[in-house]
Amino acid sequence: MATTVPPPAAAAKVDYLNLPCPIPFEELHREAMMSLKPDLFEGMRFDFTKMLNQKFSLNHSVLMGPTEIPSQSTETIKIPTAHYEFGSTFIDHPRLLLWGRILTDGRLNARVKCDLSENLTFKANAQLTNEPHMSHGMINFDYKGNDYRTQFQLGNGALLGASYIQSVTQHLSLGGEVFWAGQHRKSGVGYAARYNTDKMVATGQVASTGMVLLSYVQKVSEKVSLASEFMCNYLSRDVTASFGYDYILRQCRLRGKIDSNGCVAAFLEERLNMGLNFILSAELDHRKKDYKFGFGLTVGE
């Protein structure tokens, strides 16, 4: 009796007219950055957010701890400092965002994000300081197509930049960027690739400035993610490899990393109650013998 052989499964075809829109070029490594670059700090921090209505909120922040100052020696020199920061946020979801912060040392930070249309977004950010030549500002125009994104940047110091990223399959995106810093007479070109599925994200980026950046994130489960990063500069021969994790529990979130320079870091966010979070931060640099510890409270949503 002859056995019936089932026909081979047809290979899935790529519908090039129905590709997903990629993430912005500047956010290529965002999953890896969540694990490898948490908001570490040293000292004591207290943040309070008061919602005045559904769109407007006020923010108060106090930070007390040492600040590193530049030194010719290999030892880290720190001086005690304390800052108070006042800010406000206005959100007219999803079209408009206004964000501002001012510190007691005279620094002023401001951000604006406005959706001019369904596809075109305007962004602006600025930092003003009392120190000469340290203030800066930048504006961005982001355009979102069906399967691509493009961005144009203009900043002080005659800084010009542009980027473009295109989905070529359901999971693969390719992009590039160019920039010109007129004040320093420097220019550069960069290329990037990103491959993502439901379980992993792999990203590679290379630039004419000598920078090579590779990252990989594996989603072990709904609550656990592992990340790795390899960064080098083939001009200066600097190489750094990092490994990190992101663990989300019912009441807390724990992130940490270790790198090839002997630096170990951890960041814990514990939800004590509705609108009340406790924060622990630690960073140990064994090579420089620099150890940083911080704790804080965040009040308000």
C-alpha cells in the first residue's frame, strides 16, 4: 500500500506592502538600555509629584550627595553638594508635551513635543546654564511613514543631522545617519541594523567616528530579560563588554549590570504603596576604587 507523502509546507512570503513601522533610529538599543543603563545616583534623593489636574502636574526634587570633579590623578575627587529642583509638566495626550525643570545652581532644562499631524512630530530640548559655552539646544522633526521613519536635527554650534530607518521584512530594519558639527568641523556617517521577534532583539551599529555597538536582549519570560552589549572604538582601541538583567516582580523591579571594566551596578525600585516607591542604587567600580550608594523615595504617580 503506497503511503501518501504530504506536500512540503510553503515558505512564508514577505508582504513588502504591509511591513511594520520601525522604532526611531535614536531608540535602536532601547531594550538593552533599560537593563544596562538604569538611573543610578549617589546620596539621598526625594521626588514629589503633585497632580493639579489630568493634564498639569508640579514636581519637587531634592538630591544630597557628593559630586565628582575633574582631576589629573587617578583617584576620584568628590565634594559634597545639595540641589533642589522645581519643575512642571503639561500633557495634552497624545499631541502635546511641555516639560521644564530649574535647579538651585541656575540650570534650566526644557522639552517640547508636539504632533503637528499624524505623521509629523516636532521636538525641542534646551539646557541653559551660568557657565559660558555650556548651554545648548536642539530641535527635531520626525516623520513617520507606513514602514519607515526619518528625522532631521538642528542644534547650536552649527550641528546638523539626519537619520532614516526602513523595515525590509517583518522583523528586520536597516537604517543610516549623517551629521555635521560645524563648530568643530567634524562630520560622520553611521549605519545600523535591528532584528526583533517576540523573544529577542539584536541590534548592530557602526559609525565613521570609530564606534561599533552591538547589543542583544533575550526575553526569558514575561518578567525576566537578559541583555548584553559590546562597544568598541576601532580608532582609540577602547573596548567594553556588559551583561545586564531586568527582573520585574509583583511589587518591585530589579535591574543590574556588570562590565569588563570591573564595574558592577544594581538598581531597585520597590512599590511600598499606591504612589509611594522606595529606590536603592549601587555602583561599584573596583578598578577606580569608586563606590557609590544611594537611596530615595518617590511620592506621587
